[in-house]
Amino acid sequence: MSAMVKSVETTEMTEQRQAPPGLGLSKYSRRVILSTILNREDGGVGLVGERVVVGGWVKSYKGIHRQQDHVQSKLLPPVPSPTPSSNVVDLSCSEVLMSRVPLIRSITRLFLNQHHSRVIDLPTPSSLPPASPSSVYLWINDGSCTLQLQIVLDSSVHLALSQVMQIGTSILVQGTITKAPDRSKFAVQIVVEKVVYIGMVESNKNRPTQNPTRFSSAFLRLNSHLRPKSTTVESTSRIRNGLTQGTHAFFQKTGFIHIHTPVITSTRTGSGTTCINTSKHLRVKPEETAAEKAEKKKVRGRGNKIGVDAVKVAIKEKSRRIEELRRSDSNRDAIDSAIEDLKNAKNLAMELEQKKHNSLYLSMSAGLHLENYGCGLSSVYSLGPVFQAAPITGHNSQKKTADLSEMWVVEVNLAFSELEDGMKCSEDYLKFLCGWVLENCSEDVKFSMKKIDRTCFDRIRLVQLSSFKQITYTEAVETLNKVESKTFKQKVEWGLVLSEEQQRYLCDEMYKQPVIIYNHPKNLKPFFLRLNDDNNTVASFDIIIPKVGLLISGGQREERTDVINLRIDEAGLQRKEYEWYIDLRRQGKAKQTGFSVVLENLAMFVVGTDDVRDVIPIPTLLTHGI
């Protein structure tokens, strides 16, 4: 959506050095944040009489006509009093009726023809231009809360009020807080004294005509640039912000250090819940310059296959050519051109050499690099993007994070810890996060209850207050095999991944509380998790949450050098790619435990939506992005 920005006032906005008592002033835009007015217990009544500057986007509007204006716009323009020179015609009731009703007028003309000369055409309401409203009510929101502020503009602001009567218009005004009319649903309103700025919505045939605040979720998933216009997306974004704040608050409070891990890596890290050899990575391939493309074309023209050896041969030839040009006293331009050609060939050789020995990938997990820093800083965590190449198999599959090519993940590593410590830390983190959201995002949780899932508050409170049931993977399989009242779509068998249906049955129907399933078969988990003494399972755990299913995965890391080498071989991976990771075991490695949680899954858990694309700011699939 494009916007034509119009400055309404040429004078600068009156500076507010200090906000009125009880109001929060935006530090860098000198306006009052709407949440500091609307989220007060009294709805802002205690601020009546304060002069403020506020801004936001128009969510709705209503034009008001004064009584005399209303009559004029609906009936006829006022008729001037007759003067002596006026030709005044007295009309009968039937003549007025003929003038008002086109059908009667046509019939009269048909039958009377020229014998009735007093059929007079008077202006009709439809022929009159629409009257401009004398005042306008706007309901605006600046994104700081779910509520909207009512502002009132009238003709005293020296503005064509029709300019602001468009959904999505941005507006900055100065006015006084007053008590709203008794029958209004608002406690207060702002009577505008001056319009400081307007960003109008431009009329465009390609622009959707639908109210931007009422776009469907399906439409917004494909038009990500319009997502912030949706009240639901605004609320979800504040909840996501709260989850991020809560994450940092918990780990900073408990002595963890935040680490920025690499996005581009030469190590195929895999994800926290899958084996690396079954994961699909996004490989980084630098874009070729025009000169490099030309050099490749030259090499191919000689009948050589594009490779490091062929390019090296070309480099030798180019070097000899430069020497010949210098000995023959050639002009400087020819020498410079030959040198530039040689430079391009060397760059191409370097690129091919890098591809041959060291491929680069977008990271699928920060786990291995975080484990590295855990060996020196003890307790560390990261919060950042990860990437994956996942196939799109159908519409229903798009509800899963597996179909996102980019997502944000919280990853944690604790030194000098074992499986039980990691399970306790992840449980405490999740309960803390639930309490944080209920305390700091209460209005947005209420909005989600009203618009998305009315059970979301109860679900969050359940996780916050419940104890977590702990069962082994083997116990989970045995329990599911005893179920006779339900037939699962996927076979229940030891060694198979528990389906979402099976996980949620354990959580929702069997135990009716969060469940931690631990000690999974080694073929279902990454190679870096510690092999148990039975040689069949690893020290892993998954946390299953009501309605959501799997939310957190983790486990104890393998600290034994011989075992990690064996697990890498079993996974079909190349040891040389993980030599630095193996070497950690030779450098005084402590026992470590870690876990990860996808931020999008946390947001889905809080909001109650079933589609991950509704909780990520700009959903990026392999087939679509912005």
C-alpha cells in the first residue's frame, strides 16, 4: 500500500519537553504513547483537561453533519428570499409532486403533451454534491496496545475532513483530553486543536478495497507487507515481543550469558530434533560477477572443463602474457586490461577451491557452536534465526514449522550438568515465560481469547501451575499400546517417532498435564546426544504441552571422544567436517546439557492459532517471501 504524505501544518509541532503527569512520552517523537492513556484503570478519565500530542493510524471513522447541514444535504439547497425583480411562480401540490417523482412527470408529459406547461424540473437530492461533514470521529491506534483512541475533528482545524476519512491514514494531532459522551463506549476522547501531519492513503486500482484491518489470514500470509495493518497481527507481534523479553529476563536472572552464534557455517549442524543426515540444508553460493562469468566462458572455449586445475592453467598463461606485454613496451591500457583479466581468473580459482574443500551453509541450529562456548562460559544461550530447506507437501503441512525456511530458535547449553538438570531448567523456563506473558501481555492474551482461542488463558495458566509428568519413551509406547478406546492413524511401535496425535493423546487425555518424554531410541535423535548404557537409547527429552504438542527438545551432550566418533560414523557423516567439534573432547570438556525451543511454537502456544505463518512477522517459505 502506497501512501501520499501531506504536511498539513507548516509550523513545527510544539515541543513537549516533559509529558503530563501519568503519561508516557515517546522519547524520540515527542508524542504521548496511547497505551499510557488507554490502559489506565480509569480508562484515562484522570487525565481529562491535559493537552497532548498523539499519533496513530485510522482504524475506523464516522462523519457527523449538523442538523441544518444534514437537511441541506438530503433535501434541497436553501431557496433565497424573493426580491421585487424575481419571477416567483406559485406551485400547486400536484405540480410539486410531478417535479419530485420522475415517473409521474413522464406520464404527465405523455398525456398532457404541450397542454401542460407548468411541469417544472427541480433539483433532486441525487443531483446534489455530497455534503462535507462538519465533524469527524476517528478511532486510531499506534500499535502500543489493543485499544483504540477516539479523536474528534471539526471545521475549526482548517482541514478538508474528507482527507482523513480513509482506513489506514496516519495522523498526528494536538488536542485536549475530554470525557467522552455518556453513550460512547470510550471513557475519554481527544478534541483536536491542530493537525500536525497526515499520511494519506493513495487511491489505486491495484490496491485492495477491503478494510485493511479486516484482511483474512490467508490474504495476509501472501501479502506480508500489509500484515501490520491487521489488529490481530499487531497483537500477536506484541506477544512475540513479550516472549523475547521474557526469555532474556529468565536467562539473565539465572546467570546465563547471551551468545551470538554464526548464521553462515561450514558445519552441517542439523536441527535439535532430527538427525543431521536426514535434514536438508540451504547452501550458500556467492553470486557470480560478470567478469567471473566471462572467465568461465573463456575456459570452456578452450575445451577445458571448469575446475581448479583448468583455471590454474589459464592463470599461468595470463601471467606469461603480462610479462610479454611489459617486455614489448605495450601501452599502459593493454597491460592494465591483462592484469584485470588475471585478477578475475585468480578470484575464480579461489572460489572453486573453496567449493571443493569447504562448502558453506545457512545454520539449522546454534547447538554445536553454543556447546563450544559452554566449555568456557558455563551457562550460555542464544536467540536467533535458523534456516532449513523443507519440501512443501500440501496446504495442511504449512501449519508446521517444518515448512518454514526461516524461523527463530532459543537454544541453551549448561556446563557441569546432566539430563535431569536440563529437564528442570527447561521446565522452569517455560513456567517463568507463562507467568511473564500473563503479567506483561494480559490485554493481548484477552484479545486472543476473544478473537482466536477462548481457552488460551486457561492453557497458559495450566502450564504455569502444573507439575510436569516424566515418562520414558519406552513407557510412552507401552501406555499407547494399551489404549483400546482410540485407533491412532500411525502405528505405535518402539523405534518410531511418536506422532503429534499420539503425543497429544498422552498429554491431553491420559495425564491432562504437560509431559516430559525422555530416553529416546538413538536413531531418532542427533548424533551429539549422550549414548545411554543400554547402547540403544540416548539421554534426550521432549516436552509435550496441551493442544500444542512438542514444544521443547533437548538432552545431555556426548562427552566421550570414542563414542562421538562412533556416532558420527553411524550417522554417515564425515569426521573431518566435525574435527573441531570432536577436538572439544580433548580440551577439557565438561558434561553438558542443552535444549532448544522454536519461538514460533511458543507464540502458537500462547495465541492459540494452528498456523505458524500467523505468528511470524514475515513468513518465508521456499516458494514465497518478501
